[in-house]
Amino acid sequence: MKNKGAKPSLNNTDIACDLQRHYNFTLGRFDSRVKTPYLLKALALTVRDRLMERWRVTREQENAAQPKRVYYLSLEFLLGRSLSNAIKNIGAQAEVEQALHSYGCTLEDLETEEIDAGLGNGGLGRLAACFLDSCATLNYPVMGYGIRYEYGMFHQSLESGRQIESPDHWLRDGNPWELERPDHRRRIQFHGRTESYTDDLGARHMRWVDTSDIYALAYDMPIPGYNTQTVNTLRLWKATATDEFNLNEFNAGDYAEAVAEKNLAEQITMVLYPNDASENGKELRLRQQYFLASASLQDVIEQHLEHCGGFAHFADKNCFQLNDTHPTIAIAELMRLLMDEHRLEWDAAWAITNNTMAYTNHTLLPEALERWSVHLFSALLPRLLEIIYEINARFLVQVAQRWPGDTERQRRMSLIEEGDEPMVRMAYLGIVGSFSVNGVAVLHSRLLKEDLFRDFYELWPHKFNNKTNGVTPRRWLSHCNPSLADLITQSIGDAWQKDLSQLEALRACVNDQSFTQQWANIKRQNKARLSDLVKSNTGVTFNPDSLFDVQVKRIHEYKRQLLNIMHVIHLYDRIARGDTQGLQPRCVLIGGKAAPGYYLAKLIIKLANNVASVVNSDPNVASLLQVVFLPNYCVSAMEVIAPAADLSEQISTAGKEASGTGNMKFMMNGALTIGTYDGANIEILEAVGASNFFLFGLKVEEISAHRVACTPNQIIESDVDLSRVMQLLECGHFSLFESNLFDPIVNSIRNPHDPWMVAADFRGYIDEQQRAIECYQNRELWVKKSIFNTAASGRFSSDRTITEYANDIWKL
Ligand code: 26Q
């Protein structure tokens, strides 16, 4: 059947009509007063109808042209809300507003009711979402593959200043954006054993037998590009039990066991792991990784064979981008599918695998590199372990040829880490199995070559490259900051939305009084909007005339929220002493989630809250300093926070933050950065110039020498301000009824081996903060610097990043 029906139009009466129809007949609501949640759903369906046709055409055109396709494999896609993004991208904003008029509500009222799709932890997951937006906008045939977690990133609330996690049942009321695709069901094997056999032609093969299988069901989400007809696909897999899985037991009369097994199968896609650094060893996590890899590869292979008949052109037509090591088991799985299921020889299969896989690394922390115990692997994925062993054996021959007799190097580079508990090194599998290995900022990519993956760089220098991250300007400027977007468009036209480098033209506006005044007014309004959010979430009243100093990101020692809190304590101490010379009113906002098992990160949240309550309840301090910890930081919160920030805190220990992407969102919205020489901060600094950036702290090369030269205790002793901060922390000033509460934090600062160099960077940070507040006093100059930041942010569009991936890696 090819009845395409009538195409839904974008005119406002048709939209109004469909909206009413969905409200009444899809949702079955006939309320006398329209109920917002249903209206939201009806609007989502109305918009989805309008994506459908473009989605079909995109697919049909691709099927006809058979271009090379890219598959972005990721355990995380942190999409946030979809409604206003879709409306904006198809250009139906005015029409939707019109249609909503008769319901007495605005699009803004409705869109804030939409629940975030929080299928990610932080930077890596949000990057995947920004990339999908850019791929669709640039009309690249790129498909995302991920997991349809029943529960996304946990919801964070506070009880007595401590983080409380609760489940995020985001699918409870259904998801209007997804389409179930029962025809794309895949079977995934686990456990069992391997055996060899001889086929009819006398060839030897391996097979994986006696397995416990589950199904992967496909759910597709439309990814509309901005101002283009392209609608790409994000395919998310859900696990379900196979029928025969419970049939045996059902026949034996064990109905209850049969149903229990079904739950076991469905557990695989139940919940997102809430760690943003690897938590080693959890079997369920490895199941998730293999489940995603196998389902996606089978899907791609089937589609490829349908059109191309064989594997001769597979590597010319397909490319997999692996989002960190999480999906790198795909390398072994592709080998298995090609050899065991499609009977290719090793060398042919390896050539295909090695020419289709590309690996992106997102971390420099050695402890965050994923490793899986060989023991677990052999029980869960015995065939894959065999293949990894064979990859390793052949690889180590290459190493031995290149460095004869260097057994130490073979040990270092082996995919298997030997020891009491042998482990599979997933990052090494990613490097060996891929034709491209990239870092996510210039410094990060350099350190991968010089440090973490040095041996591999020496062997294969051509594989290594950099792709500095970016963020989508549609969500992170036009959508979240509509007033600023309007002002920009009035001044330089609206082509910047698809070519962000055009923001450079704003530099010419800094001497235009009316422009700078409007720029300042818009920031003021955005600050008022954030103040409302802060007030309703914490009860604290932020003064929009103060400097808004913001640090939002996952809570991690290397990100040094602690350094920020110590600065707050220092300011509090100064004000209490009456040393207010050169001070200006400042509002400090900290937000972010801690991994539920990360003790020190959770204690840092408690400290932030305790400091906030001491500071905020001191009437002598209130006019100069206010502090909040904003609970449940998430994508939709950032959409309010980024436009309102004056000062963006990017203060990681040098060499630890791979890139950062929040730093780019703040810059785009006209915040100035106070930051270390780390990750993409360096490129931000270069783009905007040192006079528009507050730089401090040790550089990567300086850190180890500094550690030898002086200990934290020596630094504390010789710095009066730092001594006083430590004194306040140690005397229990912020933990009145639990005096030793913050000992672990104090000890971490005083630890001579403190990897995060908190004490060492304190003085530089405090001084730079003072420079920042003094600079803020000259409001006219500050506004210019703010404009310069937005103007220089063009390089940080994910359109630029994706164009580089497409040209250099994917060869589209
Ligand atoms: C691994 C194994 C088991 C459980 C969880 C994990 C896991 C999950 C998520 C490990 C890491 C992550 C996420 C990492 C991440 O977000 N990294 C950030 O990636 C950004 C995009 O490239 C960078 O900008 C940040 O610098 C980097 O920290």
C-alpha cells in the first residue's frame, strides 16, 4: 500500500484543526476546560504529523541515492525537550502560537510542561544530542543508535542539604515522539558456549550455541533539521523476553518463573547507569553495551544486504562512530556477525571492521578507562571473548614486528591486562579496531597522543586526530535566549543560525549605544527569569543587579566545585571582617548531580548547601553575597541558566577536563569565563582573546613540578586568606552540630598527593575572581566583553564539529 494521504499543512487553521482532533479523538478528551498535559500531548502529535512526511521523504531519498551512511553508537542521548525544537525547526512557530490562542495559552506555557528525555549523564550524552541536530541540519545521512531506558538520569532533590535520588520514570505518560517499529526486532544472545563445525563446503566455522536470547525492539524518534526538509532517525532499543524463553517453563507449569525470567530480560534497558566516570564490573552494564552493539549492527547489516546484496562495498557505505568505549564491543560483534553469521574469512572481516569503526575518547582520567574482567566476559559473551583474544594475538604480532624483543611494550599494549584478575581493556580494543581515534579538544587530543595512548600513537600516528566539541546554536542560543537571538538577527541578519561564524559581525556593534543597551537589558531580563527559578526551587532571592557567577556540571573532584566553595567562604570571611574594598554584589549558583556512590562528591554538595545557608542567613552579608545550590540540574534548567550567567566557572584541574561543552553554551550567551588552561577553555581563550577571559591556575606541564616544590600545608601556611578558609572549614563553622562532618574534604585539600591541586590553585583563583568583580564595576566595558564572547563563539557550533567529522573521518 502506498497511499500517502493528505500532507498536513503548516497553515494555522489546519494546525488548530488537527490540535482539536488529536485532543478529542486521539486522546479521547472532551473536557470543558482544556487540560494542559493533554493539550501538550495533542500539540506534540500535531507537530509529529508534520514531521512524518519529511521523515518518509528523507528515508526514500536515501534509499534511492544509497549514500554512505554514518551510525552514531552511544549509550546516551541527552535530548531534553523536543516540542519547541521541532516547531522551530519546521518553521511553524507563529502558526502554532496562533493556533494556541483560542485555548488561552502560549507555546511557552505548554513547552515548559514537557518532561526532559534525560537518557544521559552529562557532557557526552548531550554532545550526542547536539550532533544529531547538526547532522540533520546539514543534511547528512546519520542515524543515532541508543537505548530506550525506562528510567533516565535520576531526579535529584535535597534533604538537609544532602542529595536524594529518585527514579525518573519519564515514559509514565507515554512518549508522543517515538514510533514503535516491530518489523525491526533483533535477537540478542547471551551466555552459552562456542563450538566449531564444518559446513557443506567443508569449511570450518565457529558457532555460539545454548544461549539465552532476548529481543531488541526498535523505537524511532524523529530528528528534524533546522530549516531543511531532512528528518533523521534516532533508533532506541528496548529489551523484551523472547517467547520460547518462557515457553519451556510455562509448559512445565512454572508460570511464575516464566514471568520472572521475562523481567530479567527486560531489566537490560530498565535504567541508565548514573556514573559519568566508569563504574567497573557491573554485569548489567556490559549486557547493555552488548545489547546496543549487537542490535544496531544486525540492523545495519540487514539494511545493507537488502540494497547491496553482499559485503564488497560495506566499508564504502557504512561508518560507525563509537561514543567513548561504551559501545566498543561493536568491534568484536561486527567480526562475529561477518564471520559466524555471514561466513566471511578473518582477513576480509577484519578489513571491513577496521575500515568502518571510528572511536571518540572523552576522558583523560586513567581510572575512568573501561575494563571488563575476562571472567565475566567469558561467562556472558564467550564468543566475543574468543574474538578479542584473536584480535589481540594478531595485534601483538604487529607490535613484536615493530619493536622486536620489547616484551614490556607488548605487555603494556595488550588488549588483556594480566594480573590476579585479567581484564579486557576496552579503549585499546577501540584503538586497534578503528581507523580513527579522536579526542574532543586540541589539548585533550595532544595529551592522548603524548600520554594515555602514546604507544599506540607511535605505532599508528595516522589514526589520531582532534575534533573539538561544539553545541547546537539552535537550542543553545535561538531557543533558550530568544530576545538575544532577535537582537542579533536585527543587527546582522539571520543566516548566523546555520553559519555561526557570522556572529563575528557583532564586533562592529560594540560602539553602538542602543545595541549595547539592549544587550545589557536582555541579560538583565534573563537574570530575572533565572531568579524566579532560583526562588521557586530554593526560596533564596537573587538580585538581578548582582554579578551572576555560575557553575553547573556533574559534581566531581576534578571539576573542583570545592575551589568555588572555598572562594565563597573567602568572600564571606572578608565581608564578615569588614574588608569589602573593591567588592561588588555577587550571586553564586552551583548545580549538578553526584554519582550515587561517589561519597566525596555528595559531601561537596552538602558543604555547598551548608555554606549557602550560613551565608544567606547572615544579614550583614546579604547585600554583597548570595549562594545557592540549585537542585536537579538538567538540560531544561540549563536553558534558563546559560542566558542569565555573567561569569562561567570552568575551573577543572589542568589536563583533566577533556573538553567541556557547558563552557561553550555560556560563551554563546555572552558570559565571560573564569577558567583554567584546560580542555576547550584554551580554544575559547584563543578565540575571544585574553583580555576577555579570566585565566588562572597551573598548566598541565607545571603540575608535577609544583607538587614536588611545595605541599598543600606549606601553601596554606604561607597564605593568610587560605589559612582563614581552612580555619572556618576545620572549626565546624559550616557544620555546627556535626563538627567533623567535612574532615574528608579538609583532608583531601591537605593531602600532599592531592591530584586536583586545590590548594595550589587557590591564590590564582581568588585573585582572578577579584579582577573579575572589579571588571564588572565598569558595566559598559563588561557589556562589550560580553558581546565579544558571543561574537567569538562561532567556532563552537556543533555544525563546525560535524562538518569536520564528515570531511575528515566519515568522508561523506
Ligand atoms: C562507564 C561505565 C559504566 C558506567 C558508566 C560509565 C560512563 C558513563 C558516562 C562513563 C563516562 C560517562 C560520561 C562521560 C562524559 O560525559 N565525559 C565528558 O564528555 C564531554 C563531551 O566530550 C566532554 O566535554 C567532557 O569534558 C567529558 O568529561
